[in-house]
Amino acid sequence: MNWFKGRFKYAFQGLYYAFTKDRSIRLQGIFGLIVILFGFLFRCSLNEWMLLIGAISLVWFSEIINSCIERCVDYISLEHTDQAKHIKDMAAGAVFIISVLAACIGLYVFLPKLF
């Protein structure tokens, strides 16, 4: 059972570190909280909440993975190489794709409520 509790401890430590030390993750966290606030203001249905929470989670997940990739690349090589740049750019591109998906979900949920 202690092993199981330890997994949660490490996970929460990682999340705490991510949200306190990484500006991009913190910014995505703020955007996520704004979306949640709008969800309450517009009285979203259960299905809409599932879409919104799923989108927020995907963005946070991709941003955390992106930061991990960037830190690994920086740890492995102190030099600025084309290969390191391409790795970081591709990871950022993945975050962009997820962010566009999240924006589309937000528009799908909130646009009908605005008009």
C-alpha cells in the first residue's frame, strides 16, 4: 500500500513543480480556470463539461510533456544544435495541435450560448 501512496506523492510533487516553476504550464492553468469559470457562468451540461475538462486536461498534459522534452534536450546537450531545435519545435507543434483542438471545443460549447 505504501508503494501505491508513493506513486500519488510523486505525481503530485511533479504537478506542483510543473505549475509553480514553468510559466507556460501556469499560463495554461490560468486559461483552464477561466474556461471552468465560463462553464459555470453558462451552465454547461454534463456532456459539455466532459468536453471542456477533456480539452483542458489534454492541453495541460501536452504542455507538461513538452516541458519535459525541452528539459531533457537541454540536459543532454548544452550546445544549441539544429537537431535539438527540431526536437523542441516538434514538441511545441504538438502542443499547438492540442491547443487548436481545445479552442475548437471551446467554440463548439460556448458559441451557441453566446448567440
